Amino acid sequence: MTLDLQDPVTLAALGGGVLALLLVLILFAALKAARVAAPLSWQMSQLGQRVQALSDGQQHLAGGLHHVSDAQAKAQAQMMGLMEQRLADVADSMGEALEGSAVRTARSLGDLHARLEAIDKAQENIEKLSGDVLSLQDILSNKQTRGAFGEIQLHDIVGRALPSDAFTMQATLSNGKRADCLIHLPNPPGPIAIDAKFPLEPYEALRNATTEAERQEARRQMRGSMRNHMRAIAEKYIIEGETAEGALMFLPSEAVYAELHSNFPELVREGFALKVWTVSPTTCMATLHTMRAVLKDARMREQAGAIRRELAELCRDLERLGGRVENLDRHFAQAAKDVSEIRISADKAGRRARRLDNFDFEELSPDSPAPPLRVGG
């Protein structure tokens, strides 16, 4: 058990104990002195007085201890009241804080739930997209399906850029070869063929290569495949007198187009030499819009004779219209003259009518002759 020296009760108890101890020591000292210096009766009387004094001191000490105890009790009561008030304030603050925290937590949980729903939807879209990508990979892994995919993409682009009568899909040429698309351009340059069967295997091998040796082998295969494909296009789709002097090689991927121009510029130059131009979906659309302008200009030239004939007819119609306007103007002038003459005659008739109205007719006898009536101006 430890003593709290800051506690007033403890201090009062210790003070009382010390005071009692001092009184006992004084008492023993007085008794010892009384035995030596005075007779026993006097000593007893002195001892009684000192005991009485000691009793009075104990009573005063008890009163002081009681006062100290009361003060300590009041201080403890005040302290308890203050502590209860502080605890109540803290409880109110904690309640408000907990309520606000609960509201924020509920709002956060709602937001988290909404985000989880969005993530679930995104996950579903990703899974669907993954399935579509796998399907696309299956399509591109087969030569026939890859060629059909390229043709469909090419048909969609050409159909958006040109009128339906300006191109033919799967057109057969005089040499028996079938072009994926034939654009009917006027001479010159003439119809131009587009091929959509790009060899994708070397490009996939180049993408999947992990070592330098594999990359070198994939580049070699891609160069060989591209050269053979461009030469085949030049041989099959460039026919003198039938088609244009060049042909287009359609790449269904912008990535392949970028790879070809970035890392295989010699193949691009060889394509220029063979007059086989490489186009991607974006550049193909731009090229087709240029062809659309050429077709529009050619059709305008084809219709130039008809336009001139129509202009001649229009000039004749305008001449006839001018003659009819002149005739109508003459008729209007004659009508204006007739109206003016009619107005003059009407004015004269009005004046004559007013003069007749102003005549004074006198009552005449049956025998008297009637005065002559002058009519006229």
C-alpha cells in the first residue's frame, strides 16, 4: 500500500501522528523531571495538567482533522461534479462525432457499392471484349477467314467513301485473276485494283519473338513474304490497257502499316518501284476520297456536252422570253394609251352631264313654243 502525500487527509493524519508522538515525548520528559525535582503529589498534579493539556490538544487536532475532512469532501464533490460535466461534454462530442462518422461511413459505403457495380459492369465488358479478341485471333489465324475479314473491312471503307457504281468487289480481270476490289477510275489512270490478302504470319512471329535470333528470322521471313506478295499483286492486277499502272495493297491494321514504314523502309521503296502502294484503313480512306474527287471531275467532263446543250436551250428560252416581254410591254403601252383616251372621254361625258344637270327648265304653256335645246360644246 502506497501513501499519496498530495492527499490532504493523508497529510492531516501524518501531522496528527507526529503531534501525538511529540506530546508523548514531552510527557515522558516531564515525568522524568518531576521524579527528580519535586515530590510525588506535585508530580501527579503536574502530570494531570499535562494530560489535560494533551487531551485538549487532541480535541483541537480532531476538530482540525474534521475540518480538513469536510474540505476534502467538498473538494471531492466539486471535482466529481466537474468530472461528470466533462464526461458528459465528451460523451456528447463523441456522440456527434460518431453520428457524423456513421453518416460519412454510410455515404462512403454507398459510393463504394456504386463503384463496385461499375467495376462489375466493366468486368463484364472486359470479359466480352476478351471473347471478341479471342474470336478475332481465331479469325486472323486462318488465311481464308483472315482474307474474308480484310475484304469485309475493305468493303466497308470503300462503301463509305465511293458511290456504289464506282467500284466492284471480287472483280474478275481479263487474265482470269480476281481482284478483291476494283475502283472504276476514268482513263487515265484507269481502273485500279485493291488486294486485301496481307500475309500476317511473319508479323505475328516478329511480335512474339523473344530473342534476337528469333527477331532476325522473323524480319527475314517478313521481307520475303512482303516481296513475294507485292510482286504477285503487280503481276496479277496491273494489266496494260485494262487497269491502271499501279495497284493498292490494303493492310487491315494500322500497327502493321506503322511497323512496315518504321522498320522496313526498303520494302516500301520496292513497292514504289513495282507500283504497288501500301495503304492502311486510314490512308485508304484518304486515298478513296481523292479518287472520289477524280470520279466527280470525270463525270462532270462526261456531262460537259449535255451541259452545253442545256445551256444553248436555256439561251434560246431566254431569247424567247425577252421577245415575249417586249410584246407584253407593247401591249401594256397600248393598254395605257387606251386607258388614257377612255379617261379623257369619261371626263368630257362627265362635264356634259353636269351642264345638263344645271339647265333651268321653265314651265311652258301648251301654246308657247319650246325654246331650242342646245346640246354639244
